[in-house]
Amino acid sequence: MQSMKDRPSETKTQCIRCGTCCEKGGPSFHIQDRCLIEDGTIHTRYLYTIRKGEHVHDNVQGHLKPAGSDIIKIKGKSPSWECAFFQKRDKSCGIYGHRPLECRLLKCWDTQDIEAVYENDRLTRQDILSGIEGLWELVVGHEKQCSHDAINRALQDSDGVFKKQAQEMIAGAIQYDRAIRQLVLENGNATPDMMDFLFGRPLAVTLKSVGIDTDKSTFGFRRR
């Protein structure tokens, strides 16, 4: 997604429906958007979770940093980042009348309003799932076993060398991550397209951003 520091060079005072913001990625959700999920306007199959500690691009500061909490976002249309609800043919929004807060606040010619709320009152999985007995416990258990914060600490303690203890810890987390997704699918608690919302993107995918290649028989590692 384009950094908010990358302001357009031309002078604008209103939206011209160029579609650029929608093509750069979907919005993050805030508490004010909770009703859109609870009333079914936006189904969780269209969402994914950036989990606490996962490295994410900060669109205000313009660099990567660990997420301070859950960040729930609308998925992109594979293989691009284009928002799932963006209708490219006429550059319109499929949920325009019920679009999330960030979409309503974003003005590419003046980003002050969205910058003011960007990191405030973010919606979390707990806000949506804590009342669903059984499922929420699985999400909590996954977070304990597959915490990005714990993985980040293991990497920091390696002092530039991918030590056996860190390797075993991360390998176990990846194995658990795969197993819990399969368990939920087999028990019929969710569909495949809901996995990225419930448990975030697979660890095998997100860890590549910190230099861990899980496709190899032994993990490759490099310092950033």
C-alpha cells in the first residue's frame, strides 16, 4: 500500500475516482467498523489478520515495524493488493454505502483525518470472536504457540547466528500453525478462506519477511 507520505503532486480538493487508493490495498478495521462484520455486510472470508509482532509496513511512517496489536484488513485480489471490493471496470466500490472508517476518511490530497485515527481503536479478533466458545480458545492457543513476538525475540537472541534452540522453536511453531488450521477445517468450524482471518497468514509465508526460508529442509537465516 502506498505510504501516506507519498502525497500526490497535483492539487486536488475532491475524489476523482481514479481508484489508486483501492488498487494499493484494502483498509484496516477499527472498532467503529465492528458492526460491518457482525451484521454480515463484510464476511470474514474477505478479511485477513496481521498478528501482533508481525512485521508490517506503516503507511504513516513509511517503513516496516512489528504490529502493536491485531490489524484486521480486507484481502487483496490475488496476486495483487487490489481491494477485494474494488470494481475495476468502472472504478467503483462494491460496498461503498457501508465502507469502513478508513475508506470514509481517506482523502489523498489531505491525509490528516486518516492519520489521526490510523493506530487508534483498531478492531481485534477478540472483539469479534471472544463470544464464540471453542473457536476463540483455539485462536488463543494458536497465538501462544505461534507468537510473532516470541519468534522475534528468538531471532534477536541469536546474535546473527541461527542457533539450534531458535530453529527448533520456530520449526515447532510452523508445525503447530499448519496443524491447527487443518484441525479447524476437518471439524467444520470454518472454511479455508477464513483461515487467514482466524490465525493470520501462514507462518511459512510471514516469516519470509525476516529472512527465514521454510521451503528448505533446514531453515535459511539472514540478519536484516
